[in-house]
Amino acid sequence: MSDPSVSSVSGGVGVTGEQVSVGGDVTGRDKITSVQGDAVQGDKIINYVQLDVQKLMDTLKQALPDDDPLPANLAEMLRSFRGFHVRLFEWKEVHNVLNDVIFVFDQFSREVERRDASGQPGDLRSMARAWRPVKQKIDLMRSYAATLQHIGTPLIESTAGRQGPAWAIEILAAADRLADLLDDPQMNFEGLYDATCALSDAAEKNMYLADKGLRETAGELYNLSNLLLGSLSDDAI
């Protein structure tokens, strides 16, 4: 087993031909990095070790008969471990980008609600200014959706339309409708109000679905961990 080394870790388990490292910002925003052999998460120092998987496999193959399935089974289990972790990381990032959209959009939505309640729609220019920070977060969401690899197909936009994750397509379509209304010199406040509600509903619904995907993947990873490590006791090593 090799000593911990100085490295950066982001996003769970990384398995290569030589080692597997466990760490990363899998379930939250805090990054985990290594500084002089110590893993740092936020203001906490977490010690971890790096396992030389290739050395472990070679040792098992030397110690066991050629037809023993243990090395192959272990390798497959570690690949599954890595697969669940990268999926967990992507679901967590989807949660983060949607949370950013919802947080900023809430301010815009409250302004629309205020104007509706007062019966004074106001001017379109001020509403367009309030929309700009929302558009920035939606653009960041669009960029992340285009990088997906493990929990769905990446977002592709062309003149023929959009293909990719349903959550991104639905939210972008609702945002397009609202943006078109803000670009219309004729103030259609009733349409703007309805479009605001539609985007809010789409964002909240897809945040729920992203959290559901996150929980389900975490549950599958937990079950795999129990299967792999549940029978391992301190006395066994």
C-alpha cells in the first residue's frame, strides 16, 4: 500500500490501472484536496489512503489458482463502485446548477408577484434588468448539461431543436418563452406572469427529480458498499 501523496481529488472514487483513490465532493459543495498528505474538506482535515489496485490484483493472482474468480470479481466490484460515484457526482452537480437557477429566479418571481398584486406592471426595461442574473444562471445550467456523461445524454442544441436531458430541455423551453416576452416591446404582463409561473414549476419539479436521482444513486452505492464491505471486520485485517 502506497503512502498518501500530494494530489487534488474531486468527485468520489478514481480507479486507474495503478491505484484507486477515495475522496471528493460527492454529496456536497465542499471540495476535498490533499495538502502534504492530508485531505482537507472545508476546515476539516481528513486522512485517507491510496490503494495500489494493480499491485493488489497481481498479489491475488499469484496467491490464488488461475481459475479462481476472486480477482475478476473484485475488479468488477471496483468498476461498479467507480460508476456509482461518478453518477452521484453528476446528480450532485445537477442539483447545484438547478439550485442556483431557483435561488436567483426567486427574486425575479417575487418582483413579478409584487407587480401583479399592486396592479402596476411597470416598465419592461426594469423587468429585463431583473431577468439578466437569471439568464446567467440558466446559461451556466445549459453549459453543464452539455457535459453530461453518466446520467444521461449531453445537451445538444441546433437549428433542428434540442436533444439531451429532459430537465434541461424543459427549463430552457420555459426560459425561452419568458425571454421572448421580455423582448416584446408590447408589454404582455399577463403572459409574463404565466411564463414566470411555468418556469418556476419546471425548475422546482426538476430539482425534485434531480434530488430523487441523487438519493437513489446514493442508496445503490450504500447497498454495494454493504455487499462488498459489510462482512469485513477489524479483526479480519
